Amino acid sequence: MKNKVLAILSAVFIFALVATPALAASSSYSLNMYYRIDGKKEGSYHTLDKGKVYINGYAYYNGTSKSWAKTSTKGETVKYSLWKDDAWRDSYYGTVSHYVDSDAKPTKVYRINKAFPTNADVRSSKYYLEVMKNDNGWKILGNGTLRN
């Protein structure tokens, strides 16, 4: 009986060691913008753990533009900034970016897979993204994941 209990406790301990990395925080985001998305203003928060934060996603043009936009776009850089909503002053964890070429479309997306330069300092459900691009009148769409 004593050996059985010891074997069960050992198995639970080993499972906990193996399963812990697989339980890292992950949260999805989506883009549908002409110029800027402010996750805080939109109430789009992400739960992340303490540690390195990665963004993995894609963006593309859907062919929609405002009436004042030029007839085509040359492509542009999309910037993703990670913040945490704090009581007094929000914490900033850096910006990563990727280029979206003018030929980007739903069947030809441009991907981002990068780590933010500053580690998240605490587990929180108050992390948010600010995403910006040129104010050129062209709409960009996309999806992705934030994870530790």
C-alpha cells in the first residue's frame, strides 16, 4: 500500500513538471483597421503570465479603402505595442513590427512571429495591444496570438 501511494505521488509530480510549460498563457487578437487600434479603449484585454511575450500572427489588405485614399498602396509597416493597464500609469513592454507588402491579400498574408523586448513583469488580465500603421486610407485585417 505504501509503495502504491508513493508511485501515485511520483506520477502526479512528474505530470505536473511536464504539463506546466504546456499551460502557458495564450490569447488571440484580430485586426480590422484603417489606421490604429487601441486595445484599452476598445476593452480588448489579454491574460498573460510573467515572462517573455511572443506575438504570432498575420496581416493583409482586403481591398477596402476610404474615398480619399490613393488608388493603390505601396505597402507599409504595422507596429504592435504591448501595454498593461495599471492604476496610475500604464506599463509599456515595447514594440515589434513587420512589413505588409501591397500585394498582401487573404490568400497571401504577411506574418509576424516575434518576441516583445521587455518581459511581462506579472501575471495579469490587463495586457493590451496598440496597433498602428500609416494613415493612408487602406484597411488592413489580420489575426494572431499573444503567448508566453
